[in-house]
Amino acid sequence: MSTDGSRRRDVTVADVAKAAQVSKAQAARALGNYGAVSEDVRERVLAAAEGLGYRPNELARSMNTGKSNTIGVVVGDIENPHFGLATRGITDTAKKSGYNVILINTDEERAAEVDAVQVLLDKRVDGLIVAPASSVETSHLKEVRDSGRPLVLLDRAAEGLDVETFAVDMGTISYESTKYLIEAGHRRIAFVSTVRTDGPYVAAMTLDSSQISDRLEGIRRAFEDEGLSQPLDLVRLNAGDADSIMRITRDLLKGPDAATAIIASDGLIALSVVEAIQGSGLSIPSDVSLLMYDDFAWTRLTTPPLTVIAQPVYDMGMAAATALIRQIEGRKSSSPAGPPLEARLVRRGSVGSPKDVGVLSQAGG
């Protein structure tokens, strides 16, 4: 028994063949644009297909041709504008080359990433772009690489995995930006990140994210080069939702050894940090300086505008997609496909000297 709400049966090649009064084999050849078929038959089949609203079964086609014209993309947090912009670079590039994109979000969970990769492989995507949730636990990605399926990494490297990776050199820009804060008089510099750990940060700790490891190494080197000790107590990881970020920020701003500058590892963290600072009755930069990763339009609209580390995120997505499509199509790598992926420090109004800069300068030497 059928109702108005019943799902209409998909139109098949057999239906098209019957309407066009040709054999199923002839219809399949005309629809697939392969093999010998007369122009009269082709026109009748295409007219019948249009009249019936026939849509090809892409999975069946990919099983026959070995190609689906789809790219799988796996990222950790699509709410983060960083990944949104990178994904836009991927999809724009893919579309120009005739590829569709299937995007899966993992919430930075490795188990979810393992499942996502398998789902995409089951859907017979032609290749994968992955921003790995863990730069350490990458056995599932090694299996993809070993299977011969084209694979490119985005934003983060993976330990022991020899595949093309498109990411910015975080160590260098982190060093430069930390030196900038130190030269402004800051010694109590905090760093806030969502990366997950089992306990408080300690020096040289192994982290899941290569990006965060490189940033912390850059901070360490900047302090060391100035003959200073990095305040490890101000490195705060496991910053999850907005409430936890605001709690962390309020804690960083308490007591005689409060942070005088905060580095937010992404835009979502920075928004909550700003809210916590304002909610505490403090102001930027007279009470605390703020520097954040990524340059989005809203960072220029705050009072004061925020000092940022601008990354070529869109270009990163474009470069990753270009490389993956080249691999899929079996073309050799030539010169770099686009501009170099370099970050830069954009100095605006959110960094100033700490109130006790004179005392800090004497203490720091």
C-alpha cells in the first residue's frame, strides 16, 4: 500500500531502456558515454532519461570505472573558522577540476577520525585530505597510504608518515611573536589551546598536535634566547567550550603573578578570552595584552583591533586540493602550485606594555 508520503522508486537504466525502446545494454552505453551506439539510439535514450528524471547511480558507476570524482575531507572542528576557510579553498579548487567534496567533522577525536576515514573509503572517494586529530597515533592513515589511495595532510604533520603535508611553519612565527611580547616588557605570557592532555603541561611534553608542539617550542626558544625562563604554569591546554576557556582566562588573570599577555591558539578561544577579560572589568591592552592565531574580519572591528598571526588558510586548502588531484590523476609534481605557506605577525592595538614593565625589566635583566 502506498501513500503520498511514500518514497518514489528510483528510475533505473531498465526504465530508461523501456521508454526509449532499446536494450538495457544500449541504454547503459548511451548514458555512460562509452562503447558503440548509434546517434539515433543515443538521442532517444537521453530524451527518455530526461523525461523520467533519471539520475545515474554514482556508486555503481565508480565500481565500473574505478573513479568517483569525489574527494574526502576530514577536519577536527568545522565550527572553527580556520577549518571553514581551509575547506572553502579545497572545495573551490575541487569544483574547478570536476570533483565533489564529502566533508566529515571529528570533534578532534581520533576514534571518530578512524571511522570517518573508513566511511570515505567505503564510499570510494578518489583521495583523502585529513587534518589529523593526532600527529602521533596515525596507524589508520598509514594504512591508507600503504593501500595506494592518494592522501594529503592539512594543517598538521603526522609522525612517521611520508605524505605531502600543507601547513605553516609554526615554530618560526611563534618565536617571532613571543619575542615581540617580550620586547614589549612581558614576562608572564600565557598560552591557551584546546589540545587535550591527561595532565598539566610540562616541558617537552608529547602532544597530539604537531602545530601546538611547534608553537610551544617557539615560545620556549624565545624565552631562552632572552635568558629568561618560560612560565610553564601559564600554558593552559584542554580549553574546551566557551565556559571552560573563560574560567581558564579568569584564573590566568588572578593574583600577583597574573598573566600580562595571553596568546590564544585560535579565533574561537580568542572570543571567549576577550569576553572573560571584559567580564572581569579589565581592558585590553592596558590591563592585559592579547595576541591570537588567524586573521578574521572581526579582529579588525574590536576595540582595540587585535594583534594576530595571519595564516594563508585558504591558500593552504587550495594547495592541498591541488596536490591531491594531481596524485589522483597520476601527474608528477612540478614547481610549487601556489604562494609559499608563510604566516606573518600583524601588529595592531591589543599589545602594549604591562603596567609593571619597569619592575619586569629589572627582574628580567
